[in-house]
Amino acid sequence: MAAAYSIDLRTRVLKDADAGLSSKELAERYHVSRAWVDALKQRRRETGSIAPRPQTTFRRRVLAEREEARLVALITARPDATLVELREALPTTAALSTLWRAIERRGLTVKKNRTRGRTTPAGRRRGASPLAGLAAAPRCAAVRLP
């Protein structure tokens, strides 16, 4: 993430703004965006401060290390379990996307091919194509038009 603009720059921009320069002129003079100039003016007007806001920090993970280890054990024991089943087996209310990211972070795959027996929709089975029978059907005689 880029560093915040210095207090010195902020002070100079606001000094010139108080002198009557427009936001567009200030942005061109100091090589900043017009939106930043407007936001700085608004910040001073609403809070009285021109200091940059503190940068946000990384949120802690929802699943603790112990829960991730249990997740790995559950997947190893039952590789055909769905994400919903895995969430129910864990003592957590984490979203399914959180579980999925934890599985990816651990480098696990959750393929269902061998355990469930199929990957295609239930209506389509392996075997002869429904169009295969048409190839053997007798053809109609060609009709010539005069």
C-alpha cells in the first residue's frame, strides 16, 4: 500500500486552498488527484484534523490453527464431505468461502470423482450417445425436383 502524503504537503495544499485556489488548480500544482484535495478539505472541515487516518491492519483469521488442523483431519477421513458437512463438523460459524480458502491454503483438493462415482449431471450416463442410434436408421430416398 502506498504511504500517506506528508503533513508538510497537506499544510501547503490547505494554505493555498485558503488563499482561494480551486481544487483543480491545487491538484495540478502539487501533482495529486482532485479527489484527494477535496477529501483533505472535507476532513479538515469535519474533524479539524489534517493528519492521515491510521492504515488498517490485517484481520485475524476466522479459523484458528487448531480448527484448520481439524478441518484437514476431517477431509482426510471423509474426502467426499461437502463444505456444509465440514462446517457442521467443525465448531464454527465461518462462511463456506472461509472454509474453501483454508482448504486451498493447505493445498488440499476435494475432488468427488471416485467416491461419488460420477461427475456429470444425473440425467446423462456414460454409454452410447442418444444420437448414435440415428446413424444406423434407414435414410429416406432423395427426391429430385424438376
